[in-house]
Amino acid sequence: MFGVKKTQLTPYIYLLPVISILLFVFTLGLVMSIFQSIGVHGDSGFENLTVEYYREVFRSGGFRSGLFFSLRVSLISTGIAVIIGVGLAYLLVMQQREWKILQILLKLPIIVPHLVAAFIIFTLFSQSGILARIGVLLGLMEHPREFPGLIFDRQGVGVILAYVWKGTPFIFLIVYQVLRSIHGEMVEAARNLGAKGKDLFFEIFLPLSIPSVFSTFIILFAFSFGSYEIPFLLGPTSPRALPVLAYVEYIHPDWMNRPYAMAMNMVLAGISVFLVWLYHWVFKKFRRHNWEGRSR
Amino acid sequence: GGHEDETKFNLEEMTWEEILEEAEGSEVRFYGWGGDQAINDWLNGFLAERILEQYGIILEWVPMNIDEILNKLQGEKQGNAVGTADMIWINGENFYTAKTNELLYGPFTEVLPNFVAYIDSEDVEVRYDFGFPTEGFEAPYGKAQFVMIYDEAQTPDPPVNHEEFLTYAKQYPGELTFPAPPDFTGSAFIRNLIYDIVGYEQFIGMEADEEVVREAIAPAIDYFKELKPYLWRSGETYPATIAQLENMFSDGEVRMVMAYNSNLVSQRISSGIFPETSTSVIFEKGTIGNGHFIAIPFNSPNKAGALVAINEILSVEVQSSKYDPENWGDLPVLNNDKLSQDERAVFNSVELGKGALPQDVLLENRLPEVPAPLVPIIDRIWMENLLD
Amino acid sequence: MKKQTSRAVLVVVALAFILPLMIILLWSVTVSWPFPDLFPREFGLRGLAQIFEEGSRALESLYTSVKISLWVTILTLMITIPGGKALGIYDFPGKAFIKIFALAPLIISPVAIGMGIHSTFIRLGLTNTELGVVLIHIVPGIPYGIRIFTNIFELVGNQLEEQGKVLGANSFQVFFHITLPTILPGLISAGSMIFIISFSQYFLTFLIGGGSVITFPLMMVPYIQSGDRTMAASYSAVFIVVTLCGLLAIEKVLKLYYSKSSGIAGAFYTRKKVKS
Amino acid sequence: MSEILFDRISKHYDKEETIKNLTLKIEDGEIISLLGPSGCGKTTTLKILAGLVNPDFGTVYMDGINVNPLPAEKRGAVIVFQDHRLFPHMTVGGNIEFGLRMQKVPKRTRREKVEEMLKFMELEEHGGKFPDQISGGQKQRAAIARSLIINPKVLLLDEPFSNLDQRLKEEMRSFIVEIQKKLKITTILVTHDKEDALMTSKKIGVMFQGELKQYGTPEELYEEPSSIEVAKFFGEVNEFSIDHEDEHRIHTYLGAFNKTRLSMKRGVYYSKLLVRPEAVEIYYEEHSENMISGLVMERIYAGEKTYYSILCGERILKASVVGNCHWNEGQRVFLKIEGKNTMLVK
Amino acid sequence: MSEILFDRISKHYDKEETIKNLTLKIEDGEIISLLGPSGCGKTTTLKILAGLVNPDFGTVYMDGINVNPLPAEKRGAVIVFQDHRLFPHMTVGGNIEFGLRMQKVPKRTRREKVEEMLKFMELEEHGGKFPDQISGGQKQRAAIARSLIINPKVLLLDEPFSNLDQRLKEEMRSFIVEIQKKLKITTILVTHDKEDALMTSKKIGVMFQGELKQYGTPEELYEEPSSIEVAKFFGEVNEFSIDHEDEHRIHTYLGAFNKTRLSMKRGVYYSKLLVRPEAVEIYYEEHSENMISGLVMERIYAGEKTYYSILCGERILKASVVGNCHWNEGQRVFLKIEGKNTMLVK
Ligand SMILES: Nc1ncnc2c1ncn2[C@@H]1O[C@H](COP(=O)(O)OP(=O)(O)OP(=O)(O)O)[C@@H](O)[C@H]1O
Ligand SMILES: Nc1ncnc2c1ncn2[C@@H]1O[C@H](COP(=O)(O)OP(=O)(O)OP(=O)(O)O)[C@@H](O)[C@H]1O
Ligand SMILES: [Mg+2]
Ligand SMILES: [Mg+2]
């Protein structure tokens, strides 16, 4: 009888340490943030409970345009990173060689912190950056202002470039592992049944790697949607990305601004959670339709 | 519990000798902006060594932005915690916030022998920081003055007032810009132009009311609107930080950069970052100058050490070393009248570097900062009107 | 011919991602590099010299950084291995929820969490201590650990552990002699990821460390923000090299340890090892 | 070297009952087989004995002692799994040494024993190789060596042959029989191959869906199966309903069969008569009474024997004949079935 | 629906030669087996034919046309892999449809054909399920269906039974024979099980280490193996050196055997005589000449038959007898071996 209990408890015992840390640091942190965003401070208790901060956040025009900017930039950059990353992984898996060197080198952008990535992108793509200089060398332009303004621009090209640079290798590595495990067997079977290059990609590689592509997409998207460094350094003066707005509020020396920062953070977190859920839902739908449809 | 006594360290009851004794062998943590290699090197090198030699105090320099420091103090205050910072480098709006939120310890300046000996405590720049009374809660550290930097080879005749600036911008469209607020330097540049257009006097003692400010600076806003299309990227966007603008200037992408440090140019030239022919310029009506200070956090664990260190910073040796552009190039805060002949000679022997304006020229054309509470208001009005 | 095209595309695109890093190397030894020069005009060692000078604060902070990140890596692995095992092998009520919960720090930015937990940490005296920094660094690493170990345990199951048990190994022996070596690849990739995340933390470190715990990013970030490109690049270059060395070290040490631990006979017989 | 008793053991996973009230006794030093279709609970039974799975009810005794509370590592019942489960990160030598290392046996002793075991298993040359560098048969032997070296009280072999090809399998089979004879370790062999069970074991248990259906000697199981399912498990059978019986004979539509002492039990009502293909004899002519005439429908050559499908009336009878016999498809033949080669089931 | 010729094919991976100068002809519509131990190159041979692996030397012809330059998708030679390799992200129906989709067959036609194929394979109810929701046998059938639907010219079955249990395996085996008969697709069956090969194929090729050792009908291979290795592959053999031969007889130390027309070829020098266990007859008495006396050493009951090891002089002879015979260990018996049941090898 004791034995039965033990087996049922085992997984919970295993999970205890990690869940404790999550509850203590993560959940508690989240709850405290929520408290601060509704006007509950350390000592003051629940007396001045208010949604005023949220209301104000939503009322401000900067918030709305910032939200739109953040969404657009995160979606586009993650989308591009996924496309290039998956493409690279596919090309590499189709080679006979493994190209260990290439794989190791492609890991480098992953270990570069975002601030450094912003610095690199700035040096490359600013109007006096390396690309502009190459332009001069090729006689395409003379003065920096002739180079398209990619950094600080309203479309967030610089921000997108930085996220793509950081994100693509991440996607590549994960998808490559998956593709490589698919490669031998399934590809042989498909070729044998008459599938050619393009078919292989769309029928075998892509669908089989979709789950991991999908989860990597979420990770990257949520990350770029929630972090401030890159849009702060490379983004336009206006609109400001949402995390930058929250950050500016947060570092504002006046403590009174903190609830706004917290409210914005919570809105950001809420949107992330919602989008992840939405994507999940769409993905499931898509999968059911696509795959079951083929059975009839 | 046990730290209570330390935080309630009572100055009145101690002589300077007792403070020195208390401080000996202790460690002092000095927090402040750490983005400049020269300054960091000077703090970690000359200053730390000197304080160690003279008082056996270990000075630990912690590079951290002031807003982050204040945030930390706010948090510690909420949590009733003993701090880690003993000295912070601060001024202006940040001092205003820190003081009004009771994050600072003081008043302490009158305790410092060097403050009494060398500083003119009646000087406006000592008594006020961005128009806000210091009341002995911060000790002067250095002085800065706003300058604009051009490359003489490119701009032999730089603009010295707002009209000339506009003309110049029209002449070279897309080659002038400034960092957008809330960047500290960019925000100061906007105020400089405002002063040049509407004069500075009305701002002293102006009420921190948005409507009042809006009316006062209306002509300046019109000016900015006129200027906008000729700015870099047609004023659609601005560099996020002064750092980025500096890089753009050194790459030759723009024709002008500005600094809230009159000696920056010589130091950048000697680091090889700016062209040799770079030079600094001020408006004929003058530019804004301000002082920067050192304060002691309310929860500093080693106030005695902080006092000793701050006192030493107010010494002739330290101030003159700091003035040397090779080290930092920051203007000294000691009152010339209070210095002896020899001591004055020490300062005069400091060689100013290339492109820098001499101290007397600057001091003659020095305008006071607007009251701290106005700064964010001006920034906000500017952003509303010039950004979409 | 088609193969060559695809290889060319592969190389070009990969280079497009790798070459920008050269900028860092170049800038770290550059004094002046004005437009429109394609290569620096003047070289110098201002930045690297400052980092490597005797008794330098940078080196000290580097040591702190490595120490903290290694602790974070070890601790995070210690809690996520059993967690991943539970999720990978067992079926139990609440599994789906815990799976999502453990991944939540990926979606909700740790920055918001850090801001929220700050006052609690102060009250508990965890701020300004390395312990507090380590604790807060663990959070963003958890999702990666849990994800990787869940996957790997789903794959390897607990068959080998069962085998170890019936051969007379007690729980500790099973864990060190069997579980760890079989999940080694996951251990390395999770370890690397956690190390990277902790090593590049800036915001959480200064928030919780409050300047008493000075890690390398704390020294580096002001330079990056100030735009002194030579200094920024020097610090970045050192950062990248040290991270790489850290990762390689983690991998090598683990592999070495387990090739040794495969038993005396294992080591004894390894010299006869044949390449398959 | 241990007597084992499963005493009314039950176990369920989720809702399904995997083992149902299992009682089974194995004599000290005996080798028995557990036979049954996939998923019937064979592996679970072994795991319960080894202590990897706890039963919901019932007790396991080893040498009369209740071992329910003992953890796996203290029971001395070692499983050799079907997929061998060699530790991939250790050499073959390291694998074999493992159990001794866990017992903290001194290094020198360990090395000696490993050498000895390697020699015994004819693996001397492979001690330094890793599991992925040796063949399937060698892996299987290494796995057995690893278990034997710690002197287990009970050796549990979970389908040790199913991953091997025919030749290796035969080799391993006689090898295990040999070892078992030599070392006299109480052994349970789990398999789903009838030959393995029949050829190796003193006793065989047949399980279906968690229940032990029959337990007895190989002869008993092959010749006196308790049900059609059990009978079918040991090979194809021709199945006839019993029309009626008189004192000496059983009547089916194929004819009458003498009752034999062997296959009849008093008071039991039998409903079916079963005939294995090899019990059907084929002749050109009707040379004795009670022969059945049929038409060869299909002939399949299988080397050692040849299979025939023969149409008798409306029924197809399966027959097998040793060697390459040449009754051709379409040919008329006569079949004889000896009563003693038939089986009766309820 | 294609005649196939492997013409002096060689292939090596790394340093090792995996296929050595293989020449093999398969008639149109025929089913043959490739038999051989693990790693001998069977799968590689199939892959070469399917175009998944390029040979280093030699040419593959289909219907007389050199197909070396044709890519896999144009050859019409479809492999059904041992591990079935159903695409996990498609339903069973989707899997079956796959080949047609690759050929851009219109949707309606595709759907009809899939329905038809599902019915043919008795998988109607499982078309909408995913591979991990169906049983092993159903997976195997789905894999075959997926290959058959594109009307392959050649069907290549790579150990299609080795993952199935005995009953499923027998079911699948007759199923494949049936289909092959019906559709007359040229088929190669790769296996390492002698029964599979013997019972299904018109011809069998035996490979060892990349070489085709013998190729012929099942009877030829079982009864006239070209070497001891081949003989052993089809079951245990007793092996005797030939002392000398005269016009009619072959003399071994066991006695003399009549030369039979069947197993002798002119001008060939034979060195060994092989006798399969089932060819050894056991009697209580010496009732005819040329019988050998022996002592029963071991008796292993295997249900359908019983195996004996019998000591004759200094040699152990293996014999097998159908049914449960009761010669006991230690008993003296007499053995008879018919000449026509012996084999001669070089
Ligand atoms: N850990 C488990 N959780 C849930 N069900 C299980 C577990 N282990 C086994 N089962 C179920 O118990 C039943 C018996 O499993 P067991 O492994 O004992 O069968 P088996 O007789 O060994 O079959 P096989 O011949 O396929 O190995 C199966 O239906 C199986 O699905
Ligand atoms: N891609 C490859 N790279 C290197 N060696 C290979 C490769 N594929 C097969 N081989 C080697 O070629 C030999 C023949 O392999 P093949 O798969 O044809 O054997 P097989 O007869 O099908 O064996 P099995 O019965 O085990 O499936 C083996 O020694 C194998 O290791
Ligand atoms: Mg089993
Ligand atoms: Mg094969």
C-alpha cells in the first residue's frame, strides 16, 4: 500500500524544488507587480486600490502607437528569423557534410547580449555605417544622408534587423537538430514515393519541424515583444516600443511613476500571454484542418 | 537591527578627528554614471589611490546610472533596508526627486573642513541646483557648461545664435540633429535654444504649471517647427542618446555634436575619436551651465567614510587633477578668491587641451539652469509638438 | 549544380550572420575610424589595456560573473533535471498545468518579475548579496532547463535507471552513474543556455545586486550606453570570448568527468576503444 | 538460488487491471517460461518480482520471506531486458563491472571478476568496446554477463532473443540453458515464442490479459492445453466440434476417434477436438479404415517441411509433412489422424 | 511489372565494400527473396535499385533500360521499410495518398483510389487515424498500401515481418503472397528468416558480406546448398568429411551413401557430406544395413518435434523427430540416413 502512494507522489517530489523557486520568485514577483500596478504599495495595504493607472495607460496615444509598433516589429522580426533560420537549417541538412564549424560560428550571435547586438547593427546599418561605406566605395553614394535611414526609423527596420540577427541562429540551431533527426529515414521514404526537392521541404521537413518551429517562434516573439534594450537604442523617437515606454516610466526617478510602469508591464505580459494563446489556438486549428483534410 | 546606529550616525556629536578615526580602514562605495573610460580610470586610479593613501579608506567606484541608483534607494526605503551606496553623483532633477523623497542624508557640507575652507557657500551654484536649494544635502563636485562642437575644417564659421543655427541648417539640410529628450544632453540643447529665443530670465522662479510654460516657450516651439524639416532625417526621428550622436559626428554623418562638458572635445580628440580640428562653441548670449554634486544616501552604511572622501574631493589636488583634460577636464568648484597664490598656480598650470574654451570665457557666458520641475514639462511640450 | 547553388546560398547567408561580429574585433583595437573608411584609420589598445591592466576592476567583475553564472548553472540544473524527469516520464494530475507554468518566465519578461520581487528581496535581506542575484538569475533559466530535460527524458525514459537499480545501485548511484551520463547532451545544451542567460544578465543583476555585486555586464553596459565604441567593443569581445570559453569548459569538463566515471574497467578498457 | 512465490498478486495501471490475482510458485534452481501475447503482463510480472513495480495487492515471497518492502537494489533479482539496456556511456567491461562497483567491491577483485566473466562469455576481445560497436548477440551476452557477475538469486530474462536473428537466437538459447544448468540460478524466461519456451524450460506459464491460464510442463501445455487459445499459442490447429461420444470413441464429422487415456479427464465435458497439422498423415491410398479423403488445395514448401491445405468435404484441413513431399495441388489424397495425437478442450 | 538486372554492382561505404560485384536477374512479375545475416548488404541492394544509393560500379537495368541516371522518384521501385516509416504528421489516408499527391493526380481521383486501397487493405476504419493510433500490423499494411497505390513497377519489401509477432507475421506473409499473385508485381523480399524466404518466393538469393553466394529456387537452396554457410542458414546440419568415393557410393566414417543424381554434379570435387537433423531416422533396432549405432545424450522437447543429440563414435549427431518421441537420455539407438536426404558441398 505504501508503495502505491510512493509512486504517485514521486513526480511531485521531483517537481518540488523547481516549483518552489517558481512560486517564490516568479509568482510572488508577478503578484507584487500586479499589486503595485493597482496602487497597493508596501505598507499602504489595499486602501487605495485603483485601476486608474491602467485607465491612464490605455488613454495615452503613445501607448497605442507603441503597442502597434511593438507588435509589428516583433511579428516581422520573428517571422523573418523563422524563415531564414528554417531555410538555413534545411540547406545545411541537405548537404552531405555536417559543417561543424559553420554550426559553431552560427551559435555566436546567440551568446551576444542584446545591447551588443544593437551596437553591431548600429555600426553596420547607420547612415555612416559599414554598408554605407561600402556604398561609397562602389560609387553608389557620397554622403551618409544618401544612405537609407534604417536606424531610428519609423518602420523599426533597425530594431527588426537586430532581432533577426539575434533570433535566426537560435531558430536555426533548434530546427536543424530536429531536421537532422528526420533526415535519413523519412526523406528516403518520401523520395522513394516520388517526392522531389520542393515536395520534401513542404511535405516532410516543414510539417515535421513545425512543432519546434512553433515553440521557438513563441519564445522569440515573447522575448522581442517584452524587452526594451534594442528598441530603445535603435528604435525611432516616436512611436516608442511598449517596453521602452514602461522602462522609461520605471527608471523615472520619481517613485510616483512606478505604478504606471507596473501597469504597462502587466499589460505587456497580458498581451504576450493572450497572443501566445491565440497563436496556439490558430496553430491547432490549422494543423487539424491541414492534416486531417488529407485523409479523406 | 544592529545597523540602526550606523544609519542614525550623529554628526553633531563628533569632531572631524573622530570622523577621520571612524573612517579609517573602512570601505566607501561611490555610485554614479560610468560610461566614460577616462572618468572611470581617474576614479579608480588617482582618486581611489589618493584616498587610500591619505586615509586608509578603500574607495569602490560603482558604475551605475543615476535613475537606477534612485530606484534602488526607493526600493530600499520601502523595505527599510540598509543600503550599499555611501556616495552618489547627482544633480538637477534627480537631486530634486531624491531630496523631496527623503532619500538623502544631511545636511553635511558644513562639517567638511575643505568645504568651509574653499567653497563659497553663498554662491548661487552652490546654494541651488537647477533652482532647487541644496541646503547642504549635496556637496559640489564639479561644474559643467553646455557647448556645441563643430569640425573647424568643415565649419569654419559656426553659428552662435538661433538664427544662424537655422540658416546653417538650411544650408546643410539633414546634417544637424540632437538627441531627443529625455536624453539629458538633448534636453539641455533644447533649453539652450529656448533661452536664445525667449531669454532665460523669465524661467527663474517660474511656476511648474504646464500652461504657463507652454505660453512662455511658444515662440521657441514655432522655431523648432521651422527648423524641423532641415534636420537630420527631416526631424522625423532623433538619435536616442548623445552617445549615438557622438558616433555620428565622429563618423562624419552630422556636422555638430553637443556636450554638457566643456572639455569633452579635447579629451575626444586625444582619444582619437573626434577629428583633430574639432572645436567647441557657445552661443553669444551664453549657454547653460550647471554644477554636479555628491550626496550621501539616507541609508549609507559608512557615512563617516563618505564624509572623509567627499572632503578630499574638495581638495586642491583632487580638483586640479580632475580639471586636467588628460584625466577628465571637469571644471573645478573651488572659489578662486579662497585659494592661496600657490593653489591658484596649481590650477593655472593645468594645460587645456585642443578645442576647449578657457574657463573664464565659459564662466562669463554661463546661464543658470531652469528650475528642475520645469525640465520634464518642457520636454513633454517639445515632444508633443515635434514628434507625432 | 543545384547542390552547389544551395551550398553557396548557405555559406553566404551564414557569413552574413557571422561577419558582423568582426566589427567587434576591429572596433576593440580601433582608435579612429571615420566615414567613409572601410577599415580603421588608427589602431590602439586603449580598451583591452584597461580591461587587462593589473588589478583591474574588469577582471575582478569577470571573476564574480563567472562564479555567479556557474552557481546559477549548477543550481538551475539541479532543480530542472528532476523537474524535467517528472514531466518527461510520469503521468500525473496537473502535469499539463505545470508544464505551462514552468515555461511562463519565457513569456512574461523577468524584468517585470524582478521589479515586483525587489521589495520582498529587500525585506528578506537578499538584495545586495550574491545569493539574491543567483536566485533571481535562476528564474529565466528554468524554462530552458525544463524544456530540454522534459524532451530528453521523454526520449530516454527510465529504462536504464531501472536496469541500474536491479543491478544493485541505490538511488544516488543511479543518479550519478546512469541518469546524468545518459542525459549528457541535454545537460550540455541546457547548461550552456542557462550559463549564457545568467552571464548576460544586466537588469536583474543591478536591480537585486544593487551595485554590491558587480558582474561583467555591469561594467560593460555603461560603455555600450555611452557610445565609446572602442571600450564597448573591447568589453564585448572579452565577454564573447569568455562566454565561449565558459561553454567549452562546461562541455569538456562534463564529458571528461563522465568518460572517467564510466567505471574503472571503463577507463581501463577505453584504451582499447575502437572507432566504429 | 531461491524459491519464489507470487501470492495472489494484482496490479493495475490507470483503470486497466494488468495483473489479475496471479499465483505462481517457482522451485529453487528451476527455469520456467512465461509465454503470452504482447501486452498480457509478462514484463510487469518480472518487474514486480524485481521490485521495480509495486503490486496493488498480494505478496511476493523469496525463500519464504515477504520481499514487498525491499527496494529493487536489495532483492537480488536481476532483469535482463529485451533491449539489453547496456549503458551506452560505458564500455562492455565497464558495464559488466557496474554491479560490483555499486557494491564497492575493491578494484582488483573487480577487475579479476570482470576478466573472468568476459572469458566465460567469450567476450574477451570486446571488453574495451562501447555497446554500439558490438553485434546484437554480443550485446545480449554482455547484458547477461553484467547480471550474472553479481551472483543474482533470481535471473529474469525478458525476451532475450527477440532482437536476434535465427542463428544467434539458437546459439543464445542453448547458451542460456547451459548456464542455467551450470549455475542453478532460479530463472524466469519471458518470451512470446513457443519454441523458446518449450525447449528451455522445466515449466511454462501461459498468460492472457493478466491472467495465468495454464502452468505446467512443456508436454502438458503442448499436448493437453486447457483451452483453444493456449493450444493455438503453440501452433496452428485444426478444430472440430464433437458430435457425440460413446464409451470408447469420440465422433466428429471427420469420423470417430479412439479415446485415449492421456487426454481425457473424468467428468469433464469436452466440446472440441483439436488436431495439429503434423498429426495429419497423408497417403496415396485408403489403406486402413477411418481414413478421410481430400483434395490438395495448396502446397507450400518450407524446407524442413511442406505445408498442405486439404479440402475435406467443406472444410480445409491443414497438414504438414516433413521434407519435400510431392503431393501436388489438385491431387486426391487420403488422410489419417491417430486418436492419440488429438487434443480435447472444453 | 518489370524485369530487373543488377549487372556487376559494387558499392562501398567508407573503406568497407558493402556490395561486391553483384549480378542478379529477376524475371518480370516474379517474387524473390534476399536472405542473409545482418549487415550483409540486403538493404543496400534494395536502395541501389530504388535509386536511394548510387552504386560505385555496375549498372542496374529495368526492362533492359539502364536506370543508373534516373533519380529515385522516377524509377517506380518502391521500398516498404522494415520500420514502416509512415509519416507521423499525416493520417493513414494521408500517408497512402502521398505518392499520388506527388504525382499531382487530381484530388477526386486521388480520393477514390485511396478509398479503394483502404478497402483492399481492410483499413477503411483507420483512414482518419494517425500512425501512432493504429497497431503494428495495421501500420505494416498501411505502409504497403502507400507503396502499392502508385502502381510501382517493382515492390521492395525490407524485412516487412521482423517487427511483428508470430501470428501477425504469418498473417502478413500470406497476405503478401496473395497480393503478389494477384497484382503480379515484380517483388523482392528481404528477410533474414529462412521460413519467410522459403515459403513465399520463386527464387532465393543468399548473401554473405556483400556477395551473392547462391541464387535459385527454394528447393535448390534447401536441398543443394552451394556451401556449408548457405546450408547452415536454412537450419542446423551434421557435417561429415568425405573419406573417398567410388562409382556409386560416397564413403564417410559414418558409412557409405548412395550417390543420388539430384545432388551430384559431374567434375565437381566434393569434400563434405551434410545431413539435416530431420533426415536422421532413429530406430530401436538395427533393422537394415548401413545403420549407425549411437547413444542418446540429450533430448529436447519442442512440441511439434523433439531434438536429440546422439553420440556416434566420437561425434555428436543432431536428429529431430516429429512429435513427442520417447527415446531417453542414455538409451542406445540406431540411426539411418537415406542418401537422397544428404547434401554434398565443396
Ligand atoms: N508504466 C505503465 N503505465 C501504464 N500502463 C502500463 C505501464 N506498463 C505497462 N502497462 C500496460 O500494462 C499491460 C501489460 O504490459 P507488459 O509490459 O507487462 O506486457 P508484456 O506482456 O510484457 O508485453 P510485450 O510482449 O509487448 O512486452 C499493457 O497493456 C501495457 O500497456
Ligand atoms: N550510410 C551508410 N554509411 C556507412 N555504412 C553503411 C551505411 N549504410 C549501410 N552501411 C554499412 O553497410 C553494411 C550493409 O548494410 P545493410 O543495411 O545493407 O545491411 P543489411 O543486410 O540490410 O542488414 P540488416 O539485416 O541488419 O538490415 C553494414 O555493414 C552497414 O554498417
Ligand atoms: Mg514485455
Ligand atoms: Mg537492412
